[in-house]
Amino acid sequence: MAGHSKWANIQHRKGRQDEKRGRIWTRLIREIIVAARAGGADASANPRLRLAIDKAKAANMPADNIKRNIDKATGNLEGVQYEEIRYEGYGIGGAAIIVDTMTDNNKRTVAEVRHAFNKYGGNMGTEGSVAFQFQRVGQFFFAPGTDEDRIMEVALEAGANDVVTDEEGAIEVLCDPADFEAVKLALEAAGFSSEMAEVTMRADVSIALEGEDAERMQKLLDALEDLDDTQDIFHNAQL
């Protein structure tokens, strides 16, 4: 199935993450702590923790750091108690935005999120105001030029729901979150290395923004991204 071009957006996102590499560890540590506290310290029986550990290793986090934060979560070491809170709102041109946070002070966090929306031309909404426009999925991206037929064969056999090729030839594999690991392992076993692999919120419909509107939207997204308590941002803007 052909899809709109997402490759430039993916590369842009990766580039901005690389620019903020020092902050990535902080967010990964919070995810490890929350995942271990919610599902236990045994990664083999806790898919969320397993994915968090994989991301931490990909970001070159030392094994000692990973273990220490799992110990904090499970009571072996003293640690901060984090609460997961999701905020929703609208950006430029009515684009939908979801901001997932982890915080030890929800009053501070909601004030900072609301301020960012208001300052940069957005509008913070109520719970459920935009989430219905997204689906929680496992998502893999492969660079243009990857063997589409083989990707499709391996992914669908492993339980993927769809394989989408965009206008630039990048390949997107979609699956249920419960099947993420099985699809990931099958693709890796077949020799495919993804540019991005994650369980994410994928928009059903995208809104194209260009010129000044795209610049304004990027400033809003950057402001939300730069908040200390932000873990993930999902939106439906094609910039």
C-alpha cells in the first residue's frame, strides 16, 4: 500500500533527537523506572521494560545505569516516584498533538505544558480531545531501497498488520503493540535493520503544513519537547 511521504519527517525527528542526546538518557531512565515498577524487574516477562532496555542500549547507556534504575523502581534503591500523565491539544492549523509526560509534580507539569501551548500559538485541550485521531501501534521504518517484497513477506508472516511504502520509497511496517517484539525479532533475523522501531501513537490522518505555518508548528513542538517532564510527543502534522 502506498502512503504519503514520511521519510523527511522521520529523518528530521532523528536529527533533532541527536541534537538533544544528553536529554535522551534522562527520559530513558524514567521509562525504565516506570516500566519496572509497573511490570516487575524481569525483562523477559515485562515487554515494556524490555523495549525500554533496548532503547537504552541503543543510546549507549551503560548496563550498570540500567540495572541501578531497575533497582530503584523495585525498591532495592531509593528513587523518585514518577506519575505518567498525558496532555492533548491543538497546534497550528488545527494539527493534533499528544504530549506524554512523567513527573513528580503534576501541578508544575500541567502549568508548563499549558504555557508552551499558549505561547506558541497552540491550544491545550481536554482529555480525549485529540487522542481518538491516533492508534497505538508497533511501527518500524526502513530506508528507501530496502527490499520491499522481502520486508512484506517476513513482517506479515510474523504478525504485522500492514506494510506501507511512501512517496520516497521508505517502508513502514505496522503491527499490534502485542506483536511488536515478534515482528522485530523476525525482521532482525532476516537481516533487516530498521531506522526506527517503537510502539507509538500513529495518526489516522495527517495535516500538511508549509512555510510559516510549518515553522510555527515546529517552534511549538520544540517548546513542548524541551520541557523537562516530556517523554514523548505525537502529532499529525506533515512539516
